[in-house]
Amino acid sequence: MMLLLKIIGAHLIGDFVLQPKSWVISKENKGIKSSRFYLHLAVHAGLLWLFLWDWKLWGLITILVFTHGVIDILKSIFQKETNKIQWFIFDQALHVTSIITIWWLWFTPEIIEYFTDILTDLFWLYALALITITSVSGIAIQVLLTKWTRELKDNADASLSNAGKYIGYIERFLVFIFVVTNNWPAIGFLLTTKSIFRFGDLKEAKDRKLTEYILVGTLLSFGFAIFIGVLVQFLQQAFFN
């Protein structure tokens, strides 16, 4: 189980934390002709070596990186401007499914292995959750709101650089903490507090589109954090108690 968490962690960091937007654009435009495509695979390979730290697993790492590259090529071929959201979801689903399948076939793990190294596994479980509720969720929400973001661009007011991104990080981190500590009323308090701060902006803007955009973004942000929190609670109770 620990190795699977490490492999998924390497994937999330490579795809969301250490992949600049310029790399994504270059891969989308040029496919396998883009140098960024090969840099991206090199980053994944480096992360896998760093996390697994076992030369005996070179075959596993090679298969994982090759599979990742094939999925990315398929995305660059079939993704269009009109189906970006669908391909973002499908692409990540393919990556995670392939990782779990390759891990299972390589190790053919027994059930007893799930109950070993509990503290180490818990560390990777929470580390994975932290990556997911920050960078992964942030990019996912950005992709899911792409259609409406374009509509608002022309009328957008100036704001602090990256302020929205970090507000989202903190927001989802707090919600995640509240969920795993069973402090559900605090989530309602956080949502109410955010609504109060946003009310002035929305009242001044008098823009229905902006109101709906912020509402959808907030619900997605809270939804991601609550889902990850509940999932971590379930995994912890199922495998680590």
C-alpha cells in the first residue's frame, strides 16, 4: 500500500506541482514534438526514483513512465478546445487506473500487506491528501471553470497576483482539517465568513455571471476538500485501525 501511495504521490506532484502552464500549452500544441513533453516525463521518472529509492524497481519505473507518456500522447491527439474538461477528467482517471493496475500486477500484494507499516502509510496518505486539496484541486477547479473564466476576463477587476490560488489552498486545507477532525460546524462557519467578505464585491459588481461564477467555484472548492477528507477518513478506518 505504501508503494502505491508513493507512486500516486509522484504522479500528482509531477502533473500538478512541477508542471508549469507553459509546458502544458507546449504539449497541447506540439504533442511529441515538444521538448516539454520529454522534460515532463523526465520529471516523473526522477520523482519515482526519489520516492521508491530502489534500483530493483527500474522495470516498474520504466513501465510507469512509458504508460504516462502514452496517455499524454492520446490526450494531445484527441483533446480539443471544446472537450478540455472531459479530457482533463478522463486523462487523470486513466493515469490513476493505470498506476493501480501496474502496481497490482507487479507486486500481486496480499491483504496482510495493507496492515504493515501503519505510521508510514498514514504519512503518505495524508501527504497525498495535502497535495490533492492544494495544487490538484486548484488546477481541477481552474479547468472546470474554463468556460466561464473566458466570459469574465474582459470585465475582471485587478486583484493581487495569485491571491485567489492561495486563498483556495488555505480554504480547502481548513475544510480538510475540519472533516478529518469531525468538526463539521466549523465548515459552515468558514462558508458563512467567506460569504460575508464576498457580499460587498458581488453587491458592487451587480453581475449575475460573476455571482454564479464565485458560487460555483466556492462549492467546487469545498466539495473537493470535503470529498478528500471523507475519503481519507474512510481509508484510515478501513486499513489503518
